[in-house]
Amino acid sequence: MRVALVYDRLNKIGGAEQVLVGFHKIFPNSDWYTSVWDPSHAPFSKNWQVHTSWISKIPFLKSHHEWIPFLMPFIFESFDFSSYDLVISIGSAESKGVITKPGTLHLNYCLTPTRYLYSHFKEYLSNPLYRYIGNYLRKWDLVASTRPDEMIAISTQVKKRIKNIYNRDTDIIFPPVDTKRFALGFQTSSSPYFLVVSRLVPYKKIDILVRAANQAKVNLIVIGEGTEKKRLLKLAGPTVKIIGYINDDELPIYYQNCLAYLQANEEDFGISMCEAQASGKPVIAYSQGGAKDIVIEGKTGILLKDNSVTAFAKALSEFDTMSYVPNDSQQSVSQFDKDKWVKQIKERINVLCQTQI
């Protein structure tokens, strides 16, 4: 069986990386298709068989693809999948809009309906020109959503969004988490701190957590890179450290030594929250999105109804009056283990294809 894997843009490291790597391990000889490929910023893909568009050959556009969203439908519709038996599109934007022949099965693993057109359109489409373009892209996206033979949602929230926006019913297969990698023992640093691991972009709302830590006068470590880094460095008080990128070997140590993990935005799922719980740590999160699938209120963390600075500052100030059992977090997060994800994905594809992988 010839398999093609499609992703929106292979040009960064983020939460979807584990999903992409997971699919690559299931289909190691498959071809990948994407609009923009930059292996220097997505090193996990450097040895993959990647087919990309002309945008990847133009340095300026390669690093500013968000300026040309109106071209993305044409790019994905131009890829030829006539020689494949199975196409799996993965993403939150245009990849689901690829065109396949009637005999080719198209499965879409939906990270969320196109974020910049729906749930976060006010942040992304901030000027009249982009709003005008957004109206056109929204019409195309609704058509594109009908092309996959089947959609799978990554969380309860995404399942609801797909139903509300695309009017499609979906099953949920939670993303893969390498729980064993983070379950190396329970520790607490001699200088206790709260932790955030995230891309530093506006919709992640890291500024709320920085301001809350400033107000509560507690130690906070922020790991990640992104367009918000300079602004966050200016906001950070004496108890906040923004340390940028770290290598994979160091990351488990930061999880294992923190007091708790913080999540201020409405995540589609939230792999970092799972990694923290796999390390035996509780999560303090805004009670929307993926956090509701991951955090058990009062047992493996705190779910806040309000994602304001005041609400998080209060939770941080009162955290030392609470107690959590590390094993509770680890047992809870075991349902998201990557081995279970592989089994579920294979079973679903086997049913759809009526063949064995």
C-alpha cells in the first residue's frame, strides 16, 4: 500500500511534532507533502522524503508564509496523489484540502479547524485586507472539509469544533505522549519553580502567566521561542526566567523539578500538560479546551474558570497549601501513551482500508 502523509508546514518545532513523528514511525517509507519545508527549523524531518512547494525555494516567503495565506489552497490542490492508496492529512489548516482520486482513501487527523479562520480569527486577521481574504478562505475551507473520507479529532473540544464548523461527526484519538520518557522519578528543586513549555506566540497567552508570577512573587521558568519572547522578557520580574530553547535531554529534568505546570490559553489538546503529569507533577490550567480531557480537578491539578492574571496569581499564591500525589498524575496520563495511540491509529486505518498494515 502506497501512503502519503500531508502536513500544513514543516518549518518549526511545536506540539504537533510528536504527532508527525508518530505517523512517520508507522509509515517510515511514506512520502510527505507540505507547503513549506525548512529542515533547519524542523530537524526531526531532515531525513524524510518530503515534497514541497516553490515557496520553500524563496527565502523571504519561506520564513513569512503567513503573509500569503491566499496561495495555500492552490498549493495543496496542486499536489498529485494519483499513485497513492492512502493519504493521511494532519494539521489545523489547508492540508485537508488536498484532492484525491475516488479509489484513494483520505483520512484527516484534525488538530483543530483552521485556527486563523475560526477560533483565533480576531488575532490573526487583524486588518481589513486580511479579513477580506479570510472571507474567501473560509468558503474554501468549508469545501475542503468535505474532502477527507474520514476525520479524527484530537480532543473533546476539537470534536465539538468540527461538528459546529464543518457539521461532521468524528471519533477522538488523543495525540501520542512519550510518557515513559518523563517518568524518571519525582524530584523538587531546592529553588522551587512553576513551569511553562510553549511556543511564545500571542494566542498562547504566556504574558498572563508572567504577570501572575510577578504579582504572586513566585519563581517561574518559561521554556520556548517565538515572536513574543522580547515582549515577555520586558514583562518578566525578578522571579521569572525566560530561557528560550533547550535540548530534548534537558526537558524532562525541568518537568521533574518543578512544582506545577501552568497553562493559560485554551489548548486544542496540550501535550506539555501531559508531559508534566507523566513527570508526576500537577497542572494549573484554564478550564477550557484540552485541559478538560487531561486534568482531574483537585486530584491531578487545578482548573480555573477564569484565565486572568488575578486568577492565576491567586492559585500560585495558595499552591503551597495544597498536596498532590505524583502517582495519581502518572496513572491518569497513561491513557495518552504513544503505544496506545499507535494501536488506535492502526486499528482505525485497518477498518477503513480493510487490510492489515
